[in-house]
Amino acid sequence: MHPPPFEVVSGLEHTSHGAMALALAAEFDDVDLDDVEAALFALAGQLKPLADAPEEQQLALVGDVLASELFVTTRAAATLDDLLFHRVAISGRGQGVICALIAVEAARIAGIPLGIVASKGGVYVAHPRAVAPLVLVPERGWPAIDARDLDDPDLAWHCPHETAGLVLGVVLARARRVGLIDIQLRAAQMCMALPVDDDERHKLKMQLASVRARLN
């Protein structure tokens, strides 16, 4: 089985972070849903007992599990392997934004409602029902910190569509750095399928035109 096309998933008003990330990854690589689901359910199995813990404790407890199961890499590869949801889910290692998405999806399967909060300063995992403003940082050890200590007024909840935009931005930057023009073009085209306001759509059109100009 394979995920539905990205344009289909991105056109849905309601979808999950996992479904969006898988559809995105499938635009750049072959995705076997059975292998990905096996990896996600294995991680979810370790998280499931935490669903019975008080909601105020769940986020930190999830971080304790992730610290030994999901390794966040800091060195950018020359390929997209560490930026593709399915490959990171199976290998257990990848860039922070993808690891955060895997954490959220595995927690969803386990019955723990986590989400993504982000800004230009970073991407984090948070619990929407927790009173304390804690976030998990996708880095070594998955520490839980007080979001107020980040002193970032732009930090906000991100839906799957918004998070996909962040991932595509990272893919574009990677492809530009290593000279993968075809990947740049596809990522820029995919950005145009996301629901954005008029100002952002103008920026995305300019981005796509710039990539196309480099192909000529």
C-alpha cells in the first residue's frame, strides 16, 4: 500500500500530521505503508501505558521514552533520507522536525493528544491539554522545557498543513545546498498546494518562478 498523493491530502480540511508527512515523503521516495505502520505502532506500544498517566505528566514521560527510541541528528546529510517521514520512522533517527512529527503520530496512535508548536526559532512537541506551558525539544535527550523560557512571541500551534510547509522549506534548503534541482522544483510545486493567504501565495509563486529560472 502507498499513501494518497500529496495534492489530495493537502486539500483535506482535516487530516493528521502523520498522514500529511507520509504523503509528502511519498513525493520523493517509495513508501511502504506496512513497514512505516509497523515502526510507528512499535513506538506507540511503548507510549501507550503513559496514556493512563495524569495529563500534566504525559509530555515529560513521552520525552523519557523518545530519548532512547528516537535519535535526533544535527548533521545535514547529502540526501533527503533524514527528512523523509517513513525513513526516519523505520531507522529511528533523523532531523528534529521529522522526529517531532513521528513523536506526535506515535502518541496519537497510543491515545496521547500531542501536537506541534513552532516558529522561525524552532519546532517543538506540546500537549494541548496541559496547564503548564511545557514543550519537548527534539534534540538529544528530548528535554521538556518551559516554553516561556524560549522568549519567542511567534511560537504557535501548527496544523498539519502548516507543518508540511515547514518541512518543505527544509527540503528546499537541503536540495538547494546539494544541487538537487529536480527536488527543489517538486518541493516548490508542492508548496503551492497548501492553503495559505494571498501574501504567502505570492511568495510561493515567486519561489517557484525562481527555481524554474534556475532550470533554464
